[in-house]
Amino acid sequence: MTRIRTRIAPSPTGDPHVGTAYIALFNRCFAHKSGGKFILRIEDTDRQRSSAKSEADILASLQWLGLSWDEGPGCEGEFGPYRQSERSEIYSAHIEKLVVDGFAFPCFCSAERLTELRRQQLQDKQVIGYDGHCLQLSKDEVSTRLQQGSEHVIRMKIPDSGNCEFNDLLRGAVSIAWSQVDMQILMKSDGLPTYHFANVVDDHLMLISHVIRGEEWINSMPKHLLLYQYFGWQAPIFCHMPLLRNPDKSKLSKRKNPTSIGYYQAMGYLPEALVNYLGLMGWSLPSGEEKFSLQEMTDCFDLERVSLGGPVFDTEKLDWLNGKYIREDLSDDEFAQKFAQWAFGGSKVKRIIPLLKQRVERFSDVAELGSFFISGLPKLDVESFQHKQLSTETLLKILQFSLWRLQQIKPWNRDNIELELQTLATDLGLKIREFLFPLFVAISGKAVSTSVFDSMAILELDICRARIRHAIAVLRGISKKQAKALEREYRDLK
């Protein structure tokens, strides 16, 4: 009997996403139900976007949720290393085999040629993809270019006709025409593998028995299965989970919903409640009970109980469930302890105190002045943003442009926040005092408060982003037409 081994393979290129936790949860439960292993692998081959901070945040978020792993960073096993950036020699050996066996080929096409090819295909309403140009090069020409050190990538060959047929554990038989599949780049010009190639090599070498991932990867199945065939390997069993959805049924995204695990931690949700809620996304206990622990989910887990209907991530339902955990699972002493840790734990309170000391005359002033540091979304209305010089249109522009600019800040600290917002105010031709007015209101709920730069640095991006979006919604939001106009104007500022 095959031993169950599942994995989660996040890319450290941004905030830890609740979608990552959702897939990790189902992989972990499936593996542990049968006494198998759950592996965490870091897919960090994107040198420009990957960061050590993002990786650390992902690991910390999964640990906070209790979704521990059996093998991976900090828990090394026999199949490591578990970071793709540390497995280059493995990938090089395997790519060389594919080229020698005639299943992959060097492609020397320039970015300009590929751009023109795409433009022409769009104009002619053809399937977008590589046209096989470098497959026509002779062996001698390829050899000469390689010896000269010409920049190139390695692409995989694709069948000319027919369909790729496979079975999905949840969806049954699936068929995708090879004509819809591109000659995927397997190795980039910098010598690093693409996701599609490294993913297959790692899953095989780490003896992954079941790949449980989001349904957005279904269209990549032909590429992956073809690689298994080229190498002569047995493919794992595949299961594509339904995607998390916004209330309007669109794919869960940070444009419409808070998606960062850090946001829910900063807002004061219990990790047990969030894990429980993610477990309800397309799955349920046989008893129908909605409140259950991670262990109870593991003990009762069965993939056949997963529903393919797009699960809606509804924060109102999460609030209800979190309230049940607070009322039913926490004693008064535990409530006090957890609240104090959430509100004042770590270094947060030490960073807040210097800001408050400058403005208070009595300790009783602290609650009114500093409550926004430990609250959710401020209570705002249109009147909160009344300003003599700034129209609603200008207020919305400031908030939206600031949101876009803040999301680009790395590292997140007071000096970088001040520099970027000062620059943005100058670009918009606004005095900094006027420019910061809607941000003061959005972040603190008041037109006058502690330094907005310091406050934002302490609150972190997740909460600042949520509060600015809340302010935009209070000001009756931005239509699609307005959003496109603002995007063009924002690009022109750079």
C-alpha cells in the first residue's frame, strides 16, 4: 500500500494568503488521517520577487494556525533541501536528461520576437503560445550558439495533436487538447527552473503520493503529466480543490476581501476559529456540526465529502464562529490572557507608548487617543471626511493612490512610508497636510491623531490596507470606469 505523502508549496513572494492555509489544511488532514506525512516546500526560484521576510511570514502564519509540517524548513527530512533555490544541481541534471532524450530544446528567441509573435496571434485570433521556431534550428547551429554563450531558455516539446486525458480524484475524467498547451519554458535564462518543471521533479523525488491543490492548476496538468511521461515516472494522484470565492462568487482576491493571514491575526481572530472556518470551505463533518477542532477534522476527514461548489469566504460567518470559540472555549482568565497578548504583546505596546506620551495629560486620555491601535475598522461616515479644500473625488484619489503606493513598500517602516507618501503628495501637487487628511481619518478614525506615519508603521500593511479600503467604501467607492481612469493617471505619475 502506498504511503500517503502530501505537500504544500508556497512561493515567498507576498503576504501569507488564506488560500495557502486552506490548501495546507486539507493536505495535512488527508495525510495525517492515514498516518502519512505532510511536507512544506518553499518554491523560491523567482529571484526578483522572493524574499526571506515573506518566507518567514508564511512559516510563522502556518505555525500560528497550528498547521505544522512533518518535513520542511526547520523540520528537515531525508528528501531535503526543501527550498528550491537550494536544489539547482538536481534540476540541472534532470533538464540535461530531457534535452539529451529529445524531449526539450534550447530556445534562443528574443523578448522582442516573442512580443511580436503574441501581438500577431492576438490580431489573428489564434491560440497564444510559442510557435516552435527554434525547433527548426539544425544541431550544428544549436551547438554553435550554445558554445558562444547565447542567452537561451529550455522549452519542452508538446504533441502536435490529440488530447491529454487524466483522472482527477474529485472531478473524474478530464480531457484537454494538446493544441491548447504551450511549449512551456522549463529552465529560465538565469539557470533556474520554472514552477512547472521544479514542481514535477520535486514531487517525484520527495515521493509525493497525492497532489491536492487549487483548481486553477487543472489547465497545467498536461504539462506536468507529460513531464512524468518523459522521465518514465509514475505520476501521483491529483485532486484539484475548489477555489475560495468572494461573496460575489469571483475568485478570492485582496482587491475585494482581506486575504492575508496576518490581517486576521491582527484583527483578533483565534487561530482555532480561522482553521475551523477554512475547514468549512467545501467540507463538513458527517454530523453536520459546524464547530470542530483540527484534530476532529483530521479524524473524520474524507475527500469524498468535499463539495465542488465554489466556497464563499464570508467574514460575517467567520465572526460568528470566532465568537462561539471566545464564548464557549475561553475561561475568563484565558480570555484576559489572550486579549492582553493580542493587544499588548510583543513590542507593539512599546512602540505605541512614545506616541501617546507626547499627547496625553492623564492616563484616562489614553483610551480615546490610542484605541484605534487595538480596534478593527473605525466607525466612519461621509461626514468624517468633510474638508474645505478637498472634494470627494480628490479624497478618493488620495486614498486609492496611497493604497497602491503603500503596497509597494519594502521594507515596511516609518521612513519608507513617509518618503513614499511625501513623494506622492508632491506628484499630485498637494500640500502634505491636505494630502494626509483622509489618511488620518481612514487609519485612526479622526482628522487629528498621533503621527500617521508612525501609526501606519505600527499597525502594519494588512490593517492599513483594510482601513483605507473601508474609507473608500464609506465614500461610496470607486466604479470600474473610475478605477480605470485612476489607474492610467497613477501610471503616468511614475
